Amino acid sequence: MSRRLPADVDPCAEEARQGKSLPLTTARQRMLEAVSPVAGVATLALAEALDRVLLEDVYSGVDVPSHTNSAMDGFAVAASDLPAEGERAFALAGTAWAGRPYNGETGAGQCVRIMTGAAIPAGLDTVIMQEHVRMDGDDAVIAAGHRPGQHVRQAGEDVRAGDLAVAAGTRISAAHVGLLASLGVPTVQVRRRPRVAFFSTGDELRPIGEPLGLGQIYDSNRYTLGAMIARLNLEPLDMGVVRDDPAALETALSEAAAQADAVITSGGVSVGAADFVTDTLARLGSVGFWKVAMKPGKPIAFGRIGNALFFGLPGNPVSVMATFYQLVQPALERLRGIAQPPPPVLLRAHCTDRLRKRPGRVEFQRGVLEHGGDGRYTVRGVGHQGAGVLRSMAEANCFIVLAADQGEVAAGSEVLVQPFSGLI
Ligand code: AMP
Ligand code: MG
């Protein structure tokens, strides 16, 4: 059976035909191009909207701040009354509090004691900080040298009524929640959370909590995948372990695709005798098999089964994580409607270790990033860098990203690192 699909179905068919590996950036770009955001809307109370994706532009219905107010505790005056030189005594007409405005008149040479956030009284336009005012009985004595209009926050200075406040496709952060609250927005329309089904494949896999027989291992990938999916605020659908059996796989894939927006599997995509995922997929859907020039994680399947996106990841536990973060996560961000997924954060660091590397594939080695004393970052490799050694991921706090054409890294070289912070 042919494992290759025509170019209109598999954008990498040509490379696959030629047996070529795809550069990671090409693979990522082509995956992104194949994904469009899920349809479906939810209306949520603002307090429930953290980490959801905004469906429509939100325009402000109000000015923020809604009234011109003081940025300081002090005394409000008219700039035209300020002395050009020396000092001037201002008679105190009253007090303006935040939420309790001074509604009276002020005559020439009068001032109003004012608190931060209080509305600037009519006729006044400048605030003199309390610390710069000397009291003389009931008079406030103010010296020359103040700037007209100082310490005043103008109505609409942050956001004007009619301004675009938060754009469609924004992942709602704590700052957006606060901004929307400052506009008085009680509910927001967000995209439905995509449902992501996932399962592991392999006859050697045992569920956790049961004893292991000879040659068996615990199914860790399903837990890793579930955690990575939950971290993206997607709706996980755990479909368990599927045996290395074409009929069982076919059933599991069909069921998963019928219920989910995306299906992720681990294992079975290489060319071993029990790697049935590829053949089954070629039958079921429009899925391409890509050799992506990255390590860990070379063989990856990507495409569609029915209406669901499909990602077939390698079985090795570190490969699962590396391919998820480098390829699947950007695609899932697009699926959940994020218009501009943030670019990968890459820092330069001084590598204190020698790192083994052969040219050919971009490598994501696991490292520990620290602040060097001299303001630079330093990084060292952690543990055994095998694709099966999950401990290397757990002990690391960054990927050390080594370019495809790079060979061995000498100790003391500068390398690029991708911090886990914000990523995993
Ligand atoms: P495969 O890609 O199916 O050939 O698997 C590659 C390696 O990853 C093998 O050593 C598998 O035993 C291991 N592996 C596959 N699936 C899992 C899983 N769900 N949890 C832990 N290890 C796995
Ligand atoms: Mg397997």
C-alpha cells in the first residue's frame, strides 16, 4: 500500500516522495496553514474568561478614565493663578475625594485640596503635590516653577469611547481581564474550547496503578499529552491505550475523529513491524507522513481524519514533548483562534558544557538555564539526552536549540535556548 498522498492533500507529498526531511520551520508553517480556528461561541462572565480566546473585537463604550482626575494627593489650582516667581498663598475652598467630588465654585486665587483619583473641580487644571505646598493657617502657599496641567489625568487618556480595546483573536490574559473590567464589560464572547482526543499506541503499555510484566512499561505519554493539552486550556478527551492492531487502531481513530476537533496519538509512526498507524491512516484519512529534520522526533504524521486534525507523534516520551511544543502547540493555538501566536522566545546563553551534536537536524537538547554573575545567562545540558529519557525534560528548564547545520558544541560557546517558562 502506498503511504503517499497527492500534494493537494499532503503539502509535503513532494518531499516525502523524494525521501527528504522537512526543515522544522517549513513543517511548522505548513501545519499552521492547514489549520483554521474552530467555529462555535461561548458567552462568558468576564471573571471566567481568563485564557480563553476573544471572538470579536471589543470596542470601548466609555472613556477611561471617565473623568479628568488627579494623579497625586495635593492641591488643585488654575494654572493661570500660579506665581511667575516667588510664592502665592491660595485660599482653601474645599476638598475633593476620590468618588466624592467638590462641586462648589472656586474664585481667583483659591485652591481645592484633592486626593488621587478625585475629579478635578470645574475651572481648575493643575495639581501641586502635597509635599510641595506649605500650609500657612488655612492658606496653601505655592512657589513658582510648576508646570501648567501637571499631575492631571485627562478623561479618555487610557482608552477613548469608540477605541478598539482588545482585538479578536487575543488570548485573554489577566491584563485583558482588568482592561475589559475597566470598560465596564460584564461578559465576553469567546471561541469554544477545541476538544482534543488523544491516545497511546503500543502492546507494551500498561495503565498506571497496575503491576508491570516483563517487557512492559507504564503509559506515560498519555499523561504528558493530557497535561500539555490541559495547559493550553483545551478540552482533553482521554481515549486510553490502543493495541498495535490495525482493526483496533482504525476503530479508535474513527471514534476519536468523530468526537474531537483534533486527535493526537503517540507511537507507531515509524517503520517498525508494529507501526500500524501509518497504514491505517492512509486508509482512513488524508494524512501525510513527514520526516521533520528535528531531534528528538523525526517521524510525524499530520493531516485530517474526517473533520478532525490529526497529529501522529513518535512514541519516545521526549520526542512526544519536543514535537508537541515545536509543531503541535502552534497549530492548536491557531485552532483555538489565537490570531498571533507569540513568537518562540529564544535567548543567548553561554554554554558551560560540551554538547554532542551531528549536523543535519535541529536539536532540542534539555538544559538548565541560570543567571551568570556577570549579567549573562549560562546553560548546561542535563542528564542523558536520549529521546526516551523523560527525566531530562523534568529536570531541565529550557531547550538548548542547536541549528541543523551545527556540529558539536565546544564548552564556552554561545548557544540559543528556549526557556520552558511560558512554554511548557
Ligand atoms: P514507537 O514509536 O511506537 O516505536 O515507540 C518508541 C518508543 O517509545 C518505544 O520504546 C516505546 O516503548 C516507547 N513508548 C511508546 N509509547 C509510549 C507511551 N505511551 N509511554 C511511554 N513510552 C512509550
Ligand atoms: Mg509502538
